[in-house]
Amino acid sequence: MKLGVFTALYGDLEFSAVLDKLAGMGVDAVEVGTGNYPGSHHCDPGRLLEDRSLALGFKQAVEDRGMIISALSQHGNPLHPDASRAALAHATWVKTAELAELLEIPVVNGFSGCPGDHPGARWPNWVTCPWPDDYLEILRWQWEEVAVPYWSSQAELARRRGIRIALELHPGFLVYHPDSLLRLRDATGPEIGANLDPSHLFWQGIDPVQAIRLLGARDAIFHFHAKDTYIDRANVARTGVLDTKPYGEVLDRSWTFRTVGYGQDEKIWRDIVSALRAVGYDYVVSIEHEDPLMSRDEGLGKAVSLLRSVLLTEPTSGRFWA
């Protein structure tokens, strides 16, 4: 396994400065945003596609520092009911896929998106319960009329480009847990898998190890995020986990994103890494830093330190004892 970092964390710094910083920390890989929610501070796919030498130089700058690009990330909502927003998200995805093919980057990360509740809707509508029956009809329409047709065509595009689409399981979008990821994959093709982020599983009450076992059995884990979540049991006891308070209200929220080791203990991260090894995942574990209680440098440094101690980086020796 390789240790990576999602560079959106340092969006205010020049890419070369970010690479120097990460290489100095012993990082093996970078995940780079290309637009939509992560922004394109370090990688403008339109500009790079216009100048092949510039694009190749972008990749070479990473490799010159002994690292690889694990994925290009363009998390957006291509199913947004506002046609202009959906079109912008889609255009960024298409350009990112083309750039990934050019640079031989195997994975493009993103979100599944979430439609509205009918063709004339203005805002996305994330369904979280099966009753009244209206909600099941909304969900049926979202999947059958919007998501499956869209992602079927994008899976074909990925097939032509020789890349894989790694969707982050994120509440607020149609794909938010293992079942919904597999539902979309079964309906569209094996080009669609997971950018598995345990932080979004922890607060939903999903065991990441079980998610890894389920998705790994289907060869459906294409990329992995290292981000933690602290569960405030006192606040959960009062309000549950569907918490819409702003992220900055840490004392009052049911859960808060934390750097690795500050939400769950180290044993859980050892179990996660072991489960990844058991299902055959041997790619990048990419740190995504969104801890409101730590500076970027301190939070990233602590995550790198803990993950360096738990990652399995050498091939197994086999069962030499039996």
C-alpha cells in the first residue's frame, strides 16, 4: 500500500510547493482536484488538455519527487436538477476523464450526484425513508429515469478511456453506502466502484471493515480515503446522527470529522488496513484532512505518522509456518 494526500488541503499554495512539502513528509502519492467542489487550484484539465507538454510536465513534477498521482478528483453533482449546474459538473468530469487517459492515471474520483424529485425540480432531494410512499416513488424515478441512464453512458465513456470511476459513498447523494454503490454498479458496469471513505461510514453506523469485505468481494474498491470521525455520544443520544448544524459547532454536533486517530482508536485503523489487505486492495490510502480542531500541517502530520505505523507496505511472506 502507498500513503497519499488529497492536495485540496493546500489549495492556496502553488502545486510545486505542495509537492515539495509532501515529498519531505515521505508521502508516496497525491490525489489532485480538477474542479467542481474540490476546485482546480492545482490542476485545470482544460488548460492541460490544450498543451500536451504542459500536461506531461504536470505529471513529471510529481514523479520527479518520487511520488505518483493516485487519482484525479472532480466531486460534483452531475445529476443536479438545475441543468446549468449539472452541465458544469458533467463537463468537468469529461475533461478530467480525458486528462486521466492522457496521463495514464487509472482512477477518477467523484460523487454519484442526486437529482430532484421530478423533471421540474430546482434542488436535489435526498430520500432517507421509505414512507409515506411518495418517497419510494421519488427514489424509483431518481434511479430509473436519471441516475442509471446517466451513469450507464459514463461507464461506457470510462471503458473507452481505460479508466475507472471511484464514487465516494457520501450522504446527500444517491450512492451513500455499500448497497447503493453496488446497486449502481450492477445497473451500469464494473467501471464504477468506490472511493471508500470511512469517515462517512462511521457516523452512519456502518462498520468500515464490513464495508471493505462486502465491496472487496466484488472488486469494487478503486481508491481509499483516510479520514476519521468523532461521534459525540451525548449529542447523538439527544438528536441522533442526521445532524445539520454547521461543521464549526463542534460542541453541539453529533459527529465531527477528525484527523486519523482522533475519532476512532488506532486499533480500528489497523483493522481497516488489514481488511484492505485481505480483500486484495494494494493501492493508495489517501489522507483527506478536514479536522476543524487542528491546523492543516499539524493534522496532516499526525495522520501521516499514525498511518505510516499501520500501513502494510511489503508483500506477504506467505504461510511459511504451515
